[in-house]
Amino acid sequence: MNKHLLSMHDLTAEDVLRVLDTAESFREVGTRVIKKVPALRGRTVVNFFLENSTRTRISFELAAKRLSADVINFSASGSSVSKGESLKDTALTLQAMGADAVVIRHSSSGSPHQLTKWISGSVINAGDGTHEHPTQALLDLYTMREKLGRLEGLRVAILGDVLHSRVARSLSFGLVKMGAEVTLVGPPTLIPPDASAWGVQESYDIESVLPKLDVCYVLRVQKERQRLEYFPSVREYSRLFGLTTGRVGLLPEGALIMHPGPMNRGVEIDSDVADLPSSMIEEQVTNGIAIRMSLLYLLLGGSGGGGEPADE
């Protein structure tokens, strides 16, 4: 594996399988009474979140602590960033503190790549602008493989605001890399112009796609973008592209419903649909901890990319 994880393009198919297989062994740690292993004792992980997050930040914090790493949580509010300190100066401060890994979320695409120029530790992209969110894609791949037994040949639709979604990009790249068939579904205004280069198909008709799927992956409608008028109204979007109770009946038996969160219940997905047994939304959160444990271990504690194996 590479020293950093900035994009799904940094991983080969073999790397992806290694991350998923390692996560399988770490998932058991979460079922123990004492949810800790000493794999990264003495290592320091910095959660450097300059954009709001709940699931991802807490997931990385739990993952690092379960590996016995020292964890520093760093956010814009309450730090010198709020006083105008540059990304470079903040990075140099983290470098001086001896950070072994920095998990960064930033509103500007490319920020994790910039960070690699200034610190010697590993950098993990936890979401940068509308670019990528590779750890979300990995936990989604893990969930699909766990529930359906394979990734190759799976038929997956990614439904909704693909244009602004870093999750959609990373997941598309990951699924195609692993041999799945991916269809992007949404209004023409929300399908990226370069999507055909991703190795995916495109559709504007949700009801023709649903009967063929193994996984329906629903994206959040980013209401903050609505002022840009990518679609007439939230109500209109929900009517044409929402995963409603009626539309769920078109899915084959055993098909999974997934969503990266947070959800807008009643907009891109009906509240009842989100709570169906076929909904994997809670499992995705649980699996996220195991995947991030796996990544931190492989980058910092295991062989490849992050130094010598830690003493067990």
C-alpha cells in the first residue's frame, strides 16, 4: 500500500481486498467487553477536521483509540485556524508535534494532497470538497461484500446528487475497480459531464433501473446547493427521484438499500424505507469503524507504507 490514502486511485484491487480482509478481523474487536488492542500503542493520530462531521470524525477517533493510539482532535473552531492561520502553518505545527497520521477533512478539493508536502506522517483523506471520500467507499464495499458475498458482477445504482458527491466518485471508482456494474441515476443536471470516463452507465429513469439491482445507493440531496437551481424544487426531486415506499417494491428480493448519511428523510428517501430490514445504513456506520481500524493499522502498524509492525 501507499503511504497515504488520498483517493481510491491510490489503491489496487489487491489493496482493497487487503483492507477489507483486515477489517474483517478488526470487526470482532467491537464485540468484546474491552474493545482495545495494542497494535498502535505509542503512535499519534490527529483528526484534522476543518469541515463539519459527526460520523466520520467519531468513527476515526474510535478506530484509533481501539488500536491504542494517542488521538488529537483538531477543528477550526477553537484553534488558530479561526484566527487566520494557513493550512501550511497548521501542518507544520502538527509535524512538530510528531503526528504519525493526519486524518483530514476539508472543504477545498486537493487539501489532503497539499498536506503530504508538509508533513512526514501518513495522510488519510476523510473528504475533500467535491473530490473524494475513499474511506466511505471502502466501508460501503465492505458492507456489500459482507451481505452479498461478492463485489465482482454486482449491479449497483448510485442515485441522486452525483455532481456534488465525493462519496459517489470514490464509490464509483472502487466498484468499477472491483468488477461491479455501476449506473448513475439522477436528473441530467446532477450527473457530472465527465461521468462516462468513470467506466459507469448513466440513466435518468429510476423506475427502469431498480428491477435490475443488487444495491440501491441513495445520496443525500444537498439542500445548500438548491439555490443554484439544479432542479426545480425539493418536492419535485422527491417525486421523480426519491426512493419511496412504492418504488422499493420494484427492487429484487435481497437487494440492499444504502445511504452514506446524514439522511434527509422524506426527500431522497422515505422514512419508512430507511428503516426497512434491507436498509444497511446502521451497518455502514458500524463497519466504518472496522475499516478505519484496518487502514490505520496497515498504514502505521502493519507491513507496507507506514513503518515497522507494532509489537502485539
